[in-house]
Amino acid sequence: MAATAVQLGRGGPDAPAPRLVGGAERLFGDGVDVGDDSYSEFRIPALVATDARLVAFAEGRRGVTGVHGDFAETELVFRTRPAAAAGAVPEPWSPVESLATLLRNSSFCNGTESECLPADCQRHMSNPAPAVISSQRGDLLMVFNCENTGTYAVRLQVAQAPGVPAVSLAGPLQTVLTAPPRGASWAGVGPPASLFLAEEGVVLVPLYYAWTRKPELFDGLDSFGMTLSYDLDSGEWSTPCEEYGGSKGQVNEHQYFSYGGEVWAFARTINYNPWNPRRTLLRRGSAGSGDSCFEVVAQPRFFEQLQGCEGSVLTVGENGSERVFYTGVDGSVLYRSKLQLFEAQTGGGAGQPAIAGWTPLATLHGGGAAYSGMAVVDGGLLGVLYERSDEAALSFHPTDIVLHRVNISAATGRRLAPSRLRSGRGAQ
């Protein structure tokens, strides 16, 4: 496809200018090695990085694209490559593999497809929301939906040495929810990530549920947020908060992130004036207060397409010197276009962390763009995996999914490091 120039700029008078490192790595799209499988479209990327390897996930859809693509036959697929040292040229990515195939061949069940892969997962797996539990050991928790009704999870092992499968199952499939809560017709986790909190020993999973199911109307005009929690010690799931969002549609697809010792959420929202579009920023109640629900803090303006789409939020650095990044479209109320990289304007006083706004740092793709995922990769670069297209259309159809690597600290020579707020217990 024709390349669209990456426009890099400063986030402020004292901020270092981001610098693109290498070219775009094309991971999913026409011409990509998918073995014996075939897919008509790849959507909804997610990116994780362990000490030894990167794993890129996406939905591989068959037969139906565009506005009806959410209902197509869909599998979760992935590719991997070894992590590159700082300044080194990355090695090639593996061929596309299927999570459904791993589950069907699982040794954690009796070998029958109905036990390895429930009925609602045999045709439709979506919304990848992985979390890295241990970067050193390659321990992942992958959470996803089936038919956008049931919610499931599985522990994955990412190889940290050569000679073994790059990704394998580390436990049986877990059924988290068999149906959306409160009689809703649609549920979705993330995307593109869940959040591991080492100090609490849990993985927090953002979920939204809605009664209006697209393409009948806009997705989630009546949606709310909900928190799922996975306890690493007990292996049990719970629901610390069953509903948040001040009004229907205020919280749709969203992601959790940590900043200032607290847990935040940044959400796509459908309930807004399309000529003044906004996202929703929320903060979780303090752990000591016993309030595990999220409250709306602000609704910053983003010039998004009417239905919006979920971006990605990532916190890097030590507590007290953290940086919070966001990737999302900021181009049109009619078309999904102009993927930008933003940095949060952080601060606060009297021990109260605050996020005052979002400063644009770079336009990664000026054409059609939508969903994205981020991770710290290859010796401290910011990896952005995203959907792109050179065409802007009311019904977005990505040409491919690519990885850009950006050196945010180019001016100072410093490298990014994953947030240490999640280091400690099990996070090595």
C-alpha cells in the first residue's frame, strides 16, 4: 500500500521530539503467511512484550467485512518474534497462528472440541485483552469474548528460550461469564488490554455491556462499564464493580491504566453530541475506602468519528516520574482517520494525582485508522500496533495492521521502561 508520512512533533516547548525507529512492520493483511487458513479481514490488535519475545494478537475474520464484520466467523490469531536489543534490527515475525487451534489441541481437556472450545467460541472469538503477569517468565493471561456474550480467559506461556513453541497453553480455558450482565445482549472486554496489579495480586479486566447491538444502531448507546478481577493466588474470578458510567453510553470500550498509585480508565463514549465528541476519563475509588468502582473525572474532547473506536493507554516509568501515553484517532466525526500519539498532562497537588489533558505528540498515520494497542518493546521503544487504511470511509475496512516503533526520548537518549507500579509480586 502507499505509505502515509509519519508526522512527528513535540508535545510542548520542553518535550523531546518523538522519532520513528525503522519502518512499519506489517503483521496482518493480504499476503501475510496464514498457513492453511484464510481470512477476509484482520481487526482489533493487541500487543504484549515479555523479556524475550513480542506477541501481536488480532481478530481474523472470515467472509464478512465492514459494518457487519463484528458478526463474521472470527478467530483470535497471533504472531511472535524475538525481542530486539536496543539499536538492533528485529528478526522476522512467525507465521499467523490461531488461539482456537491451541485450545482444540489442548491437553487440559479430554480432547473433545466441545470441552476444549465451548459452543459459542467455535464460530466467534473476539476482543483480545491480554495482560503480562510476568515478563521474565513469559506468563500471560488472555481474556476474550465469544459471540460477544460469554467471557473467557486462558493462561498462556510465551517461550523465553529457543527450541519450544513460541506460545503454548499454561492452563485450561476458564469460563468467566456465560452471558452479559443485567440481561444485556452484548458484552465486550477491553480491548486491547487488561491490567496486572502486582501489589494487589490481581488482573483487572475492563468490560462493557449494552442492550443495543450493532448494526441496528450505534454500538452501545445504552452501555455501562463493569470490572472483572482475577486473583492469582486463588485462581478465582470476582466482580468488584458491576456498573459504572454516570449515564447510559458514557462508558463503552475502555482500558485501565495506573498512574500516581491509582487505577484509572479511559473510555470510548457514545453518549455525546457528535459535533463536540469526547472520551471519558474515570478513576477508581481508593483501595482503603472499600469502593472499587470508577467515577467520572473528566470528558476530554477528541475529534473522533461518530461511533469512535477504542485506542490504547500505557503507563511507563517509575512512580513519581511516570509518563502516560494514548493512541487514538483524532480526525473526523464522519470517518475513522488520523491516528495520533498523545501524552497525558499529569500533575496534581496535596497527594492527589491528576490528569489535566492530553498533548498530541505525533501523527502516526494520516489516512484511515482505527483500533490500536501499545507496549514497551525492543530495549525501550514505544511499540504501537494499529489498523490502517489509505481510504477514509463511513464503514472502516483496514488494509492491514502494522507495528510502528517510536523513540519518545530521542532528544535525551533515555529509553522507556514498563511502569514499575506493576512490578514486584510475580512481575519480573
